[in-house]
Amino acid sequence: MRSDPVPVLPISADPRGWSRPARTTRAHALYTDGSWRTCHILGWLGSGRRWFVHIRWPDGQTDWRRYDARYLHPA
């Protein structure tokens, strides 16, 4: 049984702390099928070595993900 591809970036509960809204910018996120898909960055949260990114996905849903430069880059 095959499942639909999902983003590789780990999902996060709504993080707490300082946030920095972003102008909606496009990025490419890696999916489990090896494809890169366009998404929109809505904001950032964190400091130091731990960052989270608020993303709107191609299907219109939004969530917070733990940032990892290996799986997300500017479009």
C-alpha cells in the first residue's frame, strides 16, 4: 500500500516564543517521494540554533515545521 508523499520537514506543535512574521515568500520543500514542491513561508520563530518555520502548503493548509536547510530552500 502506497501512501501519499508528505513533506520531510518534521512537524512541530505550535511553538511558543519570539516570532518574526515574513512577507509571504516562496520556497521549495522536499517531500518523501524525492520531489521538491513550492510552498509559502508565512513566518519564522526561534533563536540561536533552534528555528521553526510557518508554512502554507500547496493544498492551502498551514503548519509549523522545525527548520532544516537540507529540506527547505528559497524558490
